[in-house]
Amino acid sequence: MVQAPPRTVFAAMQPDLDRVSERLEMVAAVDYPMVSTLVLDIVRAGGKRLRPLVLLLAGRGYDYDLDPLVTAAAGVELLHTASLVHDDTIDRAALRRGKPTLNSVLSSNAVILLGDYLFAQSAILAAATGDPRVVGIFASSLADICDGQLHEMFHAHRLDQSRQDYERRIYGKTAALFAGAAEMGAIIGKAPDHHVAALRSYGSDLGMAFQIVDDVLDLREGTQKLGKPAGNDLRQGTVTLPTMLYAATLPAGSAEFAMLESVVTGEDVDDDRLAEVVAAIRASSALDDAIAAAAEYIDRAKEAASVVEDDDTRRMLFEVADLALGRDS
């Protein structure tokens, strides 16, 4: 008898993810009709819900009590959404996943308050799990996100950043919440402490890879796939790993280095100059080298997830890792 292939992780987990989405919509509603519609649009456009998925999977191989896991997963996704609202305001971004951002239709003061409201609602969800460890991890993740954003802000327009600077920034910006999500799920699932630590490592390495791939896509893809212009990080003066790797191949004082530096520092970021730099990075080995770095993180993530004894759950954790590395948007 031929066995049917295993369902994909999203097909298998969709009923639980639907419950997370329902919980999100309940807490994201606000009393101002126009604003409520905008906020719900942002929540509904939340992509594949990878962070909640990681949290659910981290608990799935143990004591899978769905109610507290859904509550925590909704809190994690709402925290992520709130951080994006603030990011878009800081970056003055007009589009997010191809849709208008809140700051493109509301004043900055209103958007910041809405972001704060979403942060508060996410904290309420974390507290509703009734687990002090979960609340502590949630608070620590929020602090790391703020650190990552501050690091990005104060290191903007500088080409002389180290790999360590970059890794600290993307850990705070992205990996910390993946790590926290995995750790929270494992704790709620009552996993052994050494499994909790391993799953946190899985989430951290997954998040690092996810952000590196995101930085590659910013340079490799266009508006149609990303919902924002290619090279947007460069336009904002944000130096990512592909840009660092490209810069390392350029002789100091060369015309190519000077052109890259002028774009990063903001001295010359007209569309033609930006397009020229993006094309040069694409033509180099920088994008492939950055993907290779992301693949190393994915290998470590899979190694960490190997502690999970449930075969189906472990397979799905591996699948999520592969999807993070292979995505194109």
C-alpha cells in the first residue's frame, strides 16, 4: 500500500493558526471605525504567521494544551505587528506587504499611539497565559526588539559596521521574537528544561536566517513580490549583510566603493544611483554568500530541534526552517 505524503506544516497546523487569527481580530479591534478597519487590515495581512506557528510547534511535541498556546501565539503575533507599525513610522514607509501603512493615512502621533495600544494588548495576552515565565520572556523579547531598532537607528548611514554589529541588530530586530516564541511554546507545553533551551536556540537561529534572507530579498526582488521597492534598506541607509559582503570586495578608494558609500550615507540616493548600486550587488557574489550564511543558521536550527522526540513535530520544525531559507517574498 502506497502511503500518502505527509501534509505540509501549514495544512497540518491551519486549524490552530485559524484560532490564533480569530483571537487576534478580537483584540485588535478599536472603537474608531476607520482606524479599526486599518488595524484589522494590517492584522489580516500578517503573512504566514511564522512566529505563532513556531510557538505552537514548540508546544506540540509535549503537553499540547491549545488554549494557552493560542493565547500566547496571538500575543507574539500582535507584538510583531505593533513593532512593524512603529518601524513603518520611523522609516516613513508608505507600503507594507503591498498595502498602505498606517502612517501613510494617519498622523505620526496617532500611529504611535495605535502601536502602543497594540503593544499593550499583546502584553495582556501574554499575562492571560497565567505563566510568569512566559510573561518574563515576552517582556525580554520586547526589550530586545527595542534594542534592535535603536541599534539600527543609531548605526544608519554608516558603512563601517562590523558583522557583530549587524548580528546584534538583527537578533533584536527579528531573531529575539522567534527565540521567545519557541521558548514560550515549550514552557507552556511543559517540555523538559534542556528541551526548552534547545527550542529557544532553534527559534533564534531560525530568526537570524529569516532576517538575512529578508535582507537578500530586499536587494534581489522588486515591488511586485515584496510590496516595497527593491533596495529600500539602502535608501534608508540600513547596511545589511549582502551590502557588507559586497563592500568587502571593493578596493578602498575605488569608484565603486565611493558610489556605494554615497548611497549609504545619504549623500546621493537618487533612483538611478540606487539602481546602479543594487545592480552591482546583484552581479557580485554577495547575495549567494549571504544565503550561504543563512543556511548555516538553518543547519544549527535543525540540529537544535533534533531534541524533539515526536517525529511529526520534528519534521514540521525542519520544514519551517527550510521554508524560511527558500522563500522568495
